[in-house]
Amino acid sequence: MDGVSGGLLGPVLLAGGLLLLAGFTIAVRRGFKPALRRLRGYEALPRQIGQVVETGGRLHVSLGPNSLTDREAGATLPGLAMLELAAQASTVADRPPLATTADGTTVWAMSDTLRRAYTGEDEAGGGPDGQPPAEQGAFLVALDPTALAGGVTSLIPGDDVRASVLFGSFGSEGALMAGAGARGGIPPAGGSDRLEAQAAGFAMADDVLIGEEMFAARAYLGERPAALGGLLAQDVLRWVIAGLIGLGVVLQTLGLLN
């Protein structure tokens, strides 16, 4: 492949991805229901929220050390989406979700996410009276991941938490937070894009999201057409890219590719 054709590959894939996104989104809006792979991590969340509503307790969602201004921002956005979906489902509960973080920029975004869920400013939100929750929901517990874990181990038993979701770039401190919930009879749930937390999650919980599964929250929980369309477009692009790589290997092996 020469430099010119190689330089065109990126824009062609981008344009193709946008067309696929638009096409799949329109198809979903018109009634197409894709068969999504079963992810137990997303199946567990509605059950946990139901338990929170029935018991009058509180749902805890932690985004860990994730920031909106560094390389971890890619994992922060799906974490905020998870918080939004959890808050929308929890508006009928007695108390708003408890959201924790170790980053000063993320705490403002979490607070605004909770407010929009209760005032109905997003697509599916809206509390019983359309007012923001009277109780504070978003907390900057610490500026260090390990200190965050220590703070959360105190918040979970002391704030009547009945379900806990850890969703972010957690390291080994994720095991401390999950262990605090397990001691209180709260099964840990959530996901991380780091290997340390993934290993701890497999050892401590059955409902763990791994890597890119975190980015499918809106498609699995919100079932929004654009989110489902994006998920389908990504799957098609994966197969296209894998096919191009395989074709390149074959051509290179046969000496037909310079």
C-alpha cells in the first residue's frame, strides 16, 4: 500500500463509520431490534436499583480517579453516562444516588448529571416533583485514589448504601472499595479499563464489565437509537478493519504488496 492510499484509508473509514451510524440509527428508530450480546454487568444494575427503591436505601456510584481533562477522559464520559442512567432509574427512590470521585473537575459534572436527572432536563429524567434532590449527591472524597478508597469504605456503611457501582479507571484501590461493600452484604458491580481492578473484580464479583464493555452503557441500559446505532457501526467497522489486516497479511506474504 503506497502513501497516498494509506493516507486515504483513515478518512474512508471515518466516512463509512458515519454512514453506518446514520443508517443503523434510522433502522432502530423504525423498529429494528438488534440482538445484543449478553452482559451480566448491565443485567445486574436494574436489579440493584430495584433493591434500593424497595429498601429505601441509597445507590452508590463511583467514577474513581477519572478526570475530564487528561487521558482518562475517555473512561470518564461512559462513567457519567452510567451515573445518568442510574440516577434516572432512582428518581422514585427516597434518596438520590451517592456519587464519589477523586477529581475536582469530575465532581461538578456528576453534580450536574444528578440535577438534570431529577429536573427532567435530559431525555428520560424527571423526579416526582421535577425538583433537584434536596440531599447532596456528588462528593469529592479525596484527591488521591487510595484516599478515595478509604473514604468510600466509611461512606458505604454510614450512608445506608444498599448497592454500589464502581465505574472508572480503578487500580488496586477498587478491591478495597468492593471489599467494603461486600462486608456490608452489597455485591460489587461495575467495570474498569485497568487490569488490576479487572483481576480483583473477577475474584470478588460475578457481574464485572471489562474494557470496551464500559462504553456500551447507553446502548444496554438506555436503549437509545443513536447508542444502539453506534454500537452496531463499531461492530461492522471492527470486522472491516480485521478483514483489511488479514488481506494485507496475505498480500504481503505473496509478495503482492510493497
